[in-house]
Amino acid sequence: MSFRKFFIKINQDFAFSNLMMRGNKSYSIFFPGCSLMKYGNNFLYKVLEVIRIDDKNTEICSLCCGYPSNVLKNDYQKKINRKIIKFIEDREVDNIYVACPNCYKTLEKLKKEYNLSFSIVMLYNIINKNLSYIKEYHTLQKTIVIHDPCAIKEDFSTQESIRDILKKIGQDFNESDNNRKNTVCCGNINMNHILNKSLAEKNCKNRVLELNNKSDIIMSYCGGCLYSFGKQKAKTIHLLELIFGRKDKVSFMDRVRFTMGLNRC
């Protein structure tokens, strides 16, 4: 195993340790994803309250979807999959609300591969439906440009929800030349930001240049994409920040603090 893959394995071992796998028992869970957990408690619980408008018993969890393990050996990936399935089955989960496009794609694959029965719902469709319950938005005076994550480039319903939300909150936006099903990757696909940094950086720079032709502020609904663009010094904002408020800084320690506040497996 190369050092870079070993680094990914260590990351996954930690993410799937008993220390980090936490969440209250409920038939419905909110699955923020690793990137969004770095936004911290206050931010995440604001999002949870919008989900609870429809599903009042929804609880939040700190689980990783296991996407990074896809680049490792098959037996290790199966080990991670078993941990995720046990977490879900122990809580008798029927509904999973996800914020991260990669989580959505990974969990859909897991569900199909193991013939699991829970439903997976993209958060942004719920927010679009319940937006009127939110009393204050945090829109920008400047026009933004939308970056659609490649993980769900075929998810036309979510793409429409994103644009509906922006219109409803009064945020001006432009479309990139390559959008929706023709979107271009941020560079992070298949963990390239670790396994093939030069390729990831090249692809990211090209995408930032394309997006910045439309606006100097890139908006996306994927935390991983925004992290990639941020490394190229691009100005970025998450869609949820336009609704719930801007985070000056996101950090791994905020993820840890959020996780420690939940019940252990």
C-alpha cells in the first residue's frame, strides 16, 4: 500500500472508530457528511430544525459515508460498509437525509449493493419545500456563480431545488458554461487531491478560471468542492450559508466538538 493510500486508511480508521461514530437512535437521521460537520453545532442544528418541520423525530449523526474507502482494497471497503450497515440497522433507520452529494451517491450504491430498504433524501429538496418557515436569509449583494458537483450531475430534481432556493431568497446568480449534467469536476474525484495532487490541482485551477468568468464568488452545495476551490484561493460560499449565515472559519475541531456532543454507538 502506498503512503498516500495508507493516509486515507488511517483517516477512515479514525472516522469509523467508536469515538467518532455517534448519533441518537431514531427511525430518521440527518447525515451532514464530513465536510459539513466542520461547520459546527449551531449551524448543523439550524439545518436539522428545517428537516424536523417534515419529520419531527429526526436525529443527527456523525457518520462518514465511507467514500474515501472506495480507492482502497475491496476487503477494507467491505469492512467499512459493514460498520455503516450495522450503525443503520441498530437504529432501525428508515430515512436518511443527506447534505453531501458524495454521501448521497455512496449511500445509494451501498443500498443497492446490499439490498437495503431505507430511503435517502437530498436535504436541498426538503429546504426548498420548507423555505418559507425560515424568517431571515443571508444573501450576498454580489452575483454568485453555481458549481454543480459531479457526484449528482444526473440528479435533476436537486439541481432544480438549488436554483429555486436561490430565486426564493433573492440571491442573484449566474450559470457556468458547464453546468448540471455537463458540470466539470473540482479535481477531488476518486480522492485525487491525495492520490494525484498534480492532476487535481490542474483540474481545479481550470474549473476556477471557468467559474470566475461568471463571478468571483463560487457557490456550491458540496463542501468538498468548496474546499478544493478554496485551496486555489477562490472566494467560495456554501448554499446553506446563504440561508443560515456565513461561517468565517470551518475546522476539524468544530467537527470533533459536534461529534462529542452525540451519543456513542
